[in-house]
Amino acid sequence: MTSERMVVCASHSPGKERDVERRFGLKFRDGLAEAADRASRFDPDLVVVFGGDHRRAFRHVVPAFAVALSASILAEASRPAGNLTVPSEIARDLAEHLLGTGFDIAVCRDIALDHAFAQPIRDLIGDLDTKPVIPVPVNCATAPLPTGRRVVEFGAAVGRFLAELDKRILLIGTGGLSHSPPRLEVAAYDISHEERARIIAEGMAEARTKIRPEWDAAVLQAMSTWNVDMLVELVDSAHARAGAGANEIRTWVAAGAAGGGQPMTPLVYEPVPEWITGMAVATSA
């Protein structure tokens, strides 16, 4: 009894949600649509999403890695709130497997997640409840962060569990590439909505200048050959070289490792200053 696994790694951005007229990121949107078509043809029985948190779900307690046994999605921009269909027994078995292999993960119940999880689910699968989804949060926002090597090991441990399931499994890594959101550049972990909005508004113009295409290209190259040593180095230097948001590359590496370390084919790369991010999509199939 073995699983069949497909990996999709895709950037996300709240700017994409605000761009209701679809004026920007047209090349990226086309690549994302191609990835969604491939995911639809794969027709997964289960979806596992490795995503970060933007200091909303985790503020006072910040696990390096977590598994959600039940979860909802916050309302953001024009998108409504909703619930994910989490297969709690499989999620718990995954958590127990990870604990048994040396990962002291957090287990989350009734956790409210933001666009880091919602956007790729909607873009690649459809409605929030279309498929059973296990959210796997990876700390990409609040130091100290897990090292690149530990992220690879964690993803591989998840993959060993999934390999024993008789299911088609879609693994999603969501975040990055280079970007430096004003909110994440501030160390404060618990601020009001008003203060959060002020920080974002005041820092947005500068954030549009912080995309680093050369770093993004290095990430996509390392993913395309599954060069673990290079990926570890890129993870560990992400913040210094490509901004606070670049730390989200941890989700790509975890998803790729969980998929067995298959080379990832880049479908698209487009710097989108209006979304303050280097946007990319890569798939294993």
C-alpha cells in the first residue's frame, strides 16, 4: 500500500486578492492556472498544505512545526471566512508519527488560518471544502526560525508517513519568493489592527523595491535539480538576501522533501511590484 504524490509550490500575496480587476501578475496567473489544471487531472484524495503564518494564528506561542486537527479560514479582503475539511484521524496519525520520529511538533485544534493557506487552496483546488486538507504550519515569520536542514528533515519525515497511505496526495508549499512585507520587518508580535494597517501603509512604497530576482532564480534552479545543500543555504540566508517574506521558502522545501525530493519544474516566474513579491509556481508533474 503506497501513495502517489504530486507537489505544487506557489507564491501567494494578499495583493493578488486586492487586484480584483486582474491588472497585474498576468503571467503568474497563467502559470497558476496551468498548475491548477495539473492538480485537477491528478485528482487528489488528500491535500497537505505547508504554509506559514503572518502572526495571526501564532503570536504568544510559536511552534517551529505544527499539524492542525481542525481549522478554519479567516475572512480577508473580499473573501469570506470558511472551514476546512480536515481528516482528523489521519492528521492525528501524522502528528503521532512525527512525535515518534523526533519532531516535537504542536497539535492545533480549531485554528484560524489566513491567506497563506486559503489562497493556494482556492487557486489550485477550488472551494475550501472541495478536498480533505491537512494544514501543516511552518514558522516562517517570528524568530527563531527552523534551519534549512531541519526543514528538509521535517518534510522528509512527513513524506515517510504519507508514503504508507493508499491515496493520491497533493502537497502544496505556499509562500515567497523574495519580498519584505512591512509588517514582518517589525519585530512586534501582538499589535492592533489599526497599528498593523499603519505599518503596512507607510512601508508599502519601499516594499515594492525589495524584490530580488537573482535570489528567486537561485531558488527555482535549486528546486529544479533538488539540490539540498543549495536549498539549505538559500533558506538560512533568505531574510538577509531577499527580505523577511523570503523566509517562506521553508514551505517549498518542506513540501518538496515530503514529495520525495523530486525535481520541481518551474512553470512561471514574474516579479510583481504591485504585490511586492517575486511570484512563481513550480510543480513535480
